[in-house]
Amino acid sequence: MFRGMAAQSRNLWGWLRGDRSVQRVVLLGVFLLVIGATVLQGYYFYLLYSARRANPPLRRDLPVNIAAEETRLQQTDRDFRQIMLYRKHSREYARVILAISREPYKADLPKQSTPSSRSIPETQVPEILPPYMTVRAIFIVGNRRTALMDIESEGGGIIVEEGHSFGGGLGKVLKISGNGVVVQWSREKITLPLLLQ
């Protein structure tokens, strides 16, 4: 195949080099076409080069408010750390919610009662929800039982014993065992299991 193409090329070149006037005109046209294409490409390259030198690309630096950017980055960092904290302790939140029988997604709708002229309106005392509590560690040495707890609004890493009060007297530690801590909050007993790391 390649040999045939080479033979045809030699035949075409030999025909263009002939002595007839038609062959010379065709050869001159091919030569002028090659020269014209080369000159045109050089001209386009010159236009591109000269336009690039005359109009260099402008670098536009947008003004940056450093204080606002630092505040935004700090807020993003706080949000990220809070999300990671929620993800890390999501099972603990679920255990506490189940332990205190709280239904956070159920709306507390007032019960509709038929109006009566004889009925005396009852004043409803709002329920104070217990704080978020976790048991980090339990120490039992002889008869002394202590626990390391995190209690919302009280602080983290608090060492408590049986009888310890918190939440303005509404909460009290009743019992500490190897499995968890039993606390009382407003006449309700809550069992907090030990968090396994």
C-alpha cells in the first residue's frame, strides 16, 4: 500500500516537472499556494503577538475586608466543630432522650375541653425539662461511690456523689452503680447509662 502511494507521488511529481505549459502552470499554482499560506500564517502570528504585547491582561485584585473574612472563617469553624460534636455524641443524645421518655418531635397541644360555667379553670404549671446529662466515668472504692458527669448549665467534668443536688435543687443524684447513675428530677427518676468510649 505504501509502495503504491510512493509510486503515485513520484508519478505526480514527475508529471508536474514536465515541459508542457499546463504542467508548468499547475506547478506554479502549487508553489504560489504554499508561499501564500506561509505568509498568511506569519501575518496572523504577528497580529496575535503584537496585540498581546499592546494589551496585556489586566490583573484585578478584589478588595478584601480582612476583619470580615476572619469573622466569617471563625463562624464557619465554630459551626463545623458544633456539627462534629453533634455527630460524635448523637448516640448519647438518643440514649438520654429515651431515658427521660422525651419526645422532641411531638407537639405539645393543649387538650380541648368543653367549656362549662361551673368548672373552675385550672392553672397549668409549666414542666421544667431536665438538663442534658451524661455519665463519663464511675468510681467505686469501698463504700464510696462517685461519678464523673457532664450536667448542662452546671458544667463538664463534675464529680458527684449520692445525694448531690443540682439544677437549683430540682435534681438530685439518688444512686451510683457500675452500670450508670440514677437521678431524680422534679419527682421523676431518670437512669443515665455509662457512656462507653
